[in-house]
Amino acid sequence: MIRSLAPSVSRRGFVGASAGTLVAALGGCSRQAPPPSSPPPLTRPEGDTDADWAHVRAQFLLDEGVAYMNNASLGMPPRQVFEAVADGYRALSREPLHGKHDLQDAVADAVLPALAGLLGVRPGELALTRNATEALHLQAIGLVLERGDEVLITTQEHPAGRRPWQFRAAREGIGLREVFVPSPLPPAKEVVDRIESQVGPRTRALAFCHVTRGGHLYPVRELCAMAKRHGLVTLVDGAQAVGQLPVGIEALGCDAYSASLHKWLLGPVSTGFLWVREEARDRIHTAFAHDATPRAPAFEPPGTVDFPVRAALAAALDFATVLGLDRIESRCRFLSEHLKARLIELPGVTLLSGPTERSCPGSTIFQMEGLDAMAAVPRMEAIAAIHLDEHQRDGHDAIRVSTHVYNRIDEIDRLIEALPRARDSA
Ligand SMILES: Cc1ncc(COP(=O)(O)O)c(C=O)c1O
């Protein structure tokens, strides 16, 4: 016998729902009987200090004593995201047919409009993917190119942004030119000039990061404007940008933009998107449908997908919207400014992140004399329960600290105190 869904997850209930009401609907079961440790209400913080953000920190389930500073690898979803995923799976398990429809409706009626609103694009232009890697692959293989045409990328691409082009180079004989961009990142004009100097008669596209793995913030508008002057298609990797600062994709001037939603947006694991400008759909095609048109571009990988995970993006979007991306950026900068000020006090430390206009709010990279970055990561966990990542790229043997709004000044101070111990215990 098919049992009907509880009113809180009924199909009708989702139609026209905002992200906020959807979160309430999906979270219905757990809200009825809140656990004793239920967090304080989520509100937009007034300022940047730990006291201003204490109620936000209380939304996370992180184990006591652990300082998580590896958000650039994987974001730590807050309780409301975790509960939304669980509620979505509960709905599917209780009644798969309507549960699935409800979750699909939630994605169409709440997630896509909220995501589009946050990013300054139209909902119909977004295709959800499992991660940025998948989206980057789709945008690269979809670009219309002929043998001998050339694509420019930089030496600072993540493998997810480089490998699809290597694949096309090996298979189809397209040219791939990597433009050297130094780290620390030079001023915007130098970045643009370096790349522009490599544009040749067969260059057709330019692909680069909005924010690199190491946290360098690229001059996206200037690069897109330069590319446009040369008639190039621009494809941007926004995996490290979306969720830690306001991003208005349409206004950046690029043709395609790919990102993860499980990093800085704190969405559930296995979420990302591909955006392709409507006007660029004659040059970027889908990999999936023979009958796609610019109006029905079919960029989204077809088939059954992780409905509960995708629907739970509404909770992550609600989280970011209530806090405000402007406040998130400001809080992240407040924390990393403190980190940078403390790091440069330490003997032997070289800061590799640039000034504010050239570095993202949340990720900081540095080297320390005598400290092997690869070895330091597990050592810092053992010594001080601090989770970091190495950045052995761009000629560095660096450590990457990626702090998000939930981190605290005392955790950063603990990191500073533990670094010399990690070096000396080698
Ligand atoms: C710049 C950049 N691009 C792409 C990716 C890939 O992201 P995902 O794991 O979501 O596919 C990462 C992951 O760290 C990244 O830093």
C-alpha cells in the first residue's frame, strides 16, 4: 500500500516555496522534537568578531577540540544542511514515488531560483552537477573547436581545469598553451598582459580560475574584457569562489562558469553547477543530446540523480542568504587578516598570499623554513588537532589554511603556537 507523505513534505507544499520555507518543510520532522542541543536561531551577524559569530558557530556539529581549517578542500555543512539531506532520504524511504517528485519539485521551485538569485543569473541557464570537476569537464568538451585551434590556460589551474583540455589535445589535436602566472599573484594588469601576449591567430578560448587552489583572486572582469576584444570564449573555474564572496556571474562577462557548492557554500557533498551564457550556446554544446538547441541546451548529465542531496542545497542557500555573502566575506577576511598578522611574526615564514585585492577572503598560503608541508599536515593534526592542507604547487612548499566563518581567533592562535613545534618535531 502506498502511504501518503507527511504534509511537511507533500508535493503541493513545495510548489512556489522559497528556500527558507523549503528548509522548514524538509526539516519538519526534526523541528517537531528539537534535540536538547538545538542551536540558537540563525541571524545575520552585526560585526566580524567571534562574539558576533558565536551563534553561527553553534550551527555546526564539529567534534569538540578539532579546529577545521581545510574548507577549501571540503566545506563543513551546518546542521540544517545535514538535517535536510537526512529528511530528503527519509521522504524517499517512506514513499519513493512521491518522495522523488517532491524532491525534484524542490530543486526546480526552490533550489534553482535561489541559486540563480545568489549568482545573478537566470535559473534556466544553470545545470546542476556532482562537483566542479564534472562541470569543468562538460564546459571544456562542449566547446566547439577544430583541429589546430588553440586554448589558453594558466599554470595555476587545478587538475580539474587542466585535464579536460589535455584530453582534447591528445584526442583531437587541439593546441593547449599554458601561460605562466607567478605566485604570489602580480597586479591585475600584469596578469592580463601576460595572458594577452600569448593570444595567437588560432587561439579560440581562455580558461582560468576565479580563485585558484592557493587562494589567488584573479581579475576576472579584466581578463574577460581582454578575451572579448580578441573574440575568445571565456571559461571560468569558480570552485574556490562561490560561497566565500559575492559573485555576480553574468556581470563578470565570461561565457561559462563552473563551481562546487560543497566547498565555501557549505552545501552537501557532491554538489556543483555549470552555467553557460545563453548567447554562448552556439559555441559551447552539450555532451549529451543530439537534439539540443540553444533554448534547450541539455547541459545537465541525464539520468537518476542524488535528489535528497540536491534538494538539501536549499538549506545551504538559505544559510548563506540569511548570513549574507557580504558578511561572510567580511568575517572570512577578519579571520585571515589575523592569521596573516600572526604568521609574519614567526621567524622563517614567507606569506605567499597577496594583498586584499589579489587574495580571496578565506584561504592563506605560506612557507616556513625547515617545515616540509606534506609532513606538516598530519603532524599539525597530531600535535594540535588542526586540519590543514599542503600547497606544493606553483613552485612552493607551502601550507594552505582555509578558514571559514565558523573558525575562531583562539583556533588561529593555536595554529601559530603549534607551527614551530611541528617544524621542530621533524
Ligand atoms: C580551483 C579548483 N577547481 C576545481 C576543483 C575541483 O572541485 P571539486 O572537487 O568540487 O570537483 C578544486 C578543488 O579543490 C579547486 O580548488
